[in-house]
Amino acid sequence: MSSENNILHEIDVLKEELDRHRDLDNVRIQEALAIEYTYESNRIEGNTLTLQETQLIIEKGLTISGKPLREHLEAINHKEAIEYIKQLAQSGATLTEYDLKQIHSIVLRSIDKENAGIYRKVPVMISGSTFLPPQPYLLSKLMEDYFIFYNENKTTLHPVVLAAEMHEQLATIHPFIDGNGRTARLVMNLILLQNDYPIANIKGDAASRKAYYASLEKAQTQNDKSDFIQLIAETEKGSLNKYLSILR
């Protein structure tokens, strides 16, 4: 059995246990984990708010002295985007291009009104990466293929693998000027929530961020997704274990 199959089996066992503890789940646990996810996802992108500051901004509406307005908006917007993907998951609807653009528009709300929810019309570079995203004239076809892949594989691929694929492919296409990383992670977690898995929370500390970007760049430049899928699977396994430790 391959390492990928091994970890997917471990995830399936944990998921079965989680399903048996669903009656213990509650809104307070979900809220705390959503704030933690917001903190980590924004930290990956360079946001300097602490976990406590993120919680105070979201729950108390406080302004943190010395921290930029943009960082406050990133916290508020990301939490709203989580609520949006939760609503989508509960509706049972399939992911559409409209949903994707809505997620992105929430991520950039009041930060970049001109580009929120709109595919880029200019070439871009990814800072610190050797990978060059596709030219803007290719985006329409690439995004069409992206949703074809989703619809063809949503009931056959393991949900964790599908979530990783949709994350990697969107990050590689890089359809937006800004906010691609956050949006890709939200799409990944939408797919996990649709299949009753907890949110996979990739950490934003230096070592975790380096591993995340290295595995993503390997997928983009060498067409080898194994490390990235393994990283997402390990992250989801960690999220399942954390959720179960709380419910137990």
C-alpha cells in the first residue's frame, strides 16, 4: 500500500470515529476553529495579526493599534468567506464558477473593489517562485477545464485528494490578481465540508509555509503532485485528530 493510500485509510478511520461523535459537535467549537483557520490562512500570506488579535477583530469588532486597516479587513473578510462556504456545503449544491468568484469577491471586499471576483487581465509573477502563471488570454479555457475536472471527479476521487487537486489547480492557474492562495484554500475546504470533513488548516509558521510552497511549486514545475497531496492529507489528518480530541 502506497504512503498516500496509507494516510487516506487512516483519514477514513478517523472520519468514521468523528461521524460517531457528531452529536457532541457545537457552534462554539466550530467558531473557535474558524478563527484559527482565518489566522493561519492569512498568516501564510504575510498578515501580522496574532491569533488573539484576529479573534478580537472578528468577535468584538475591535481595532488593533499599530496594525494596518488591510489586515483587519483580511480577518473580517476571511471569516465571512468561511461562513459562505459553510452555507454552500450545507445547501448540497455543486461548486460553480459563480461560487468561486463570490468566494474571491468576499476575500477582497473593501480591499480591492476593482479586482474582487474578476479574472485578471494582465500577466503576473509569483514572488519567490520560479513558476510563471498562464497568460491572461488562456484563463477562460483553463477555468472551463477546471470545472470540467471537478464535475468529472467529484464523486469518484477520494474527497481529500479532490480537495488537494482543486486547490493546486486553482493556485497554478492563478486566475486572480490577488487572493489566489486564500481562495484556493477556501475551495479546498468547501470540498472537504461538502463531504463532512473538518477544515484542513495549513499552518502559517515559517517551516509549514516553506513546506507548503515547496510542494506546490513541485506540482507546478515538475507536474508531480504527490508531495502536495501528501501535505494536504497530513493536514486533514491533523485536523481530524484535533477535532476528535476536543469532542472526546
